[in-house]
Amino acid sequence: MPTIITDEEWATRHLHEENWAEIYWKSRGDPHRLFLVEKICKYAPINRILEIGCASGPNLYHFAEKFPEADVRGIDISPVAVQKGNEFFREEGFSNVKLEVGKAQDLKRFADKTFDVVFTDAVLIYISPEEIKQTIKEMLRIGRIVVLTEWHTFNKWRAFLLNTFYYFKSVLTARQQFKTIKFSPISKAPLGLFVGHWARDYRSLFGEFVQKGNVHITKLPKEVWNDKGWQRWGAIIEVRG
């Protein structure tokens, strides 16, 4: 069983690891990645696939290997991750993978229904409530199937209580740093409740754009991610556009 590092270690990798792109690449066998890949492979045949927030490409490695004739794409906000990832794929002998610099909030470069599958892995947890609706709308525009590994509010009242805790904690910090903060009330749960990361009611959120019967949500098994937050909120969200 590969070593599973915590969410906190991932989040601070840029601060203490010069070779963080290599660390991502070497995490290809992480259990949560294999779980995600298994879910997506149900939609085979896959001719074109895009990962938003791909880092150096550990998830895409599996699809390049499983679907050697497919056009495998990834975008990430880090030029370093993109450069390293493309180098890694060339070294491994893959010619069907292309990583580019880009971000979730800007998908204009892609035409309607370009991809059979568009997916994310711990990316939308960083997208603000002001941007999330347009972001998923664009994902539905360019993909026939959307698959997310993100934080879902299975228990809205627990989310509300934790959100309140983080709010007052942030108030104290903001007063010390002379900053203003935003509070996301329970009425805006689909757009985002901040509980360490942004958690959302994805069934309601996607329900604004597709029939709710086209949204399937699976709670991540606790054993696939060694982090309390992911064990509490982690989910695979599958949507037919």
C-alpha cells in the first residue's frame, strides 16, 4: 500500500518541497486516484479527456496508459507543474498527453462538448462562491460527462456549525491582521460553505443546469484518503451534461 500523505502536507508542499511536482508524479498509486480512475473508466470508450487542475499529471498517467489512442489533456495554474509533467510523460514514452497552463475559471479555449469526460481532483474546494456556478456551467458546456472529487455537504447542519466556527475563528484572525472576511450562510450552501475548504451541495448546484437524476454522488471510502476532512466531506460527483 503506498504512503498516503495528509491534506495539510499537500497544501503546504510548495513551502517546503522544491520537488513538489515530482512528489505529485510519484503519487500515481494513491488510493483516492485509483478510486477516481475506476469511476471514470466506466464511461469508456473515452476518446478525449480533460483534467482541470492536473498538477504534473499523476491522474492522467492512468488514462494515457488505459486509452493509448485517446487525446489526454490537462490544465493547471502552475507553469512548473505543466513543464515537469510534460517532461515526465515524454520520458515515459507517452505521445497522447498534453498539459497546458490554465485555470478552472477560464475554459473559453475549449469548444462545446470537446471532451467525453472532464474531471477535477481537489480543485473546486479552492474556488470561491462567486465563481463556482460559472465554473461548473463551463465544465458542463465542454464535457459530455463531468466527474469531480470534491467536498460535498452530506450533512448541511454539521456544515453550518463548522462554518460558524471557522467564521468566528477568521474574525479573530482578521482583527489581528486588519482584514475583512466574507461569511457564507447556510442558505447559500450550494455555492459554498467554508469548512477548511469550500464544501457544497453539488446535487442542488448541478440541478440548476441538468436534471437531478443525472447527478450521482458517492461518498469517498475512508480508507482511500488519510485526512479527516476528506473522510468527512470527500465525494465523487458524476454528472451527465
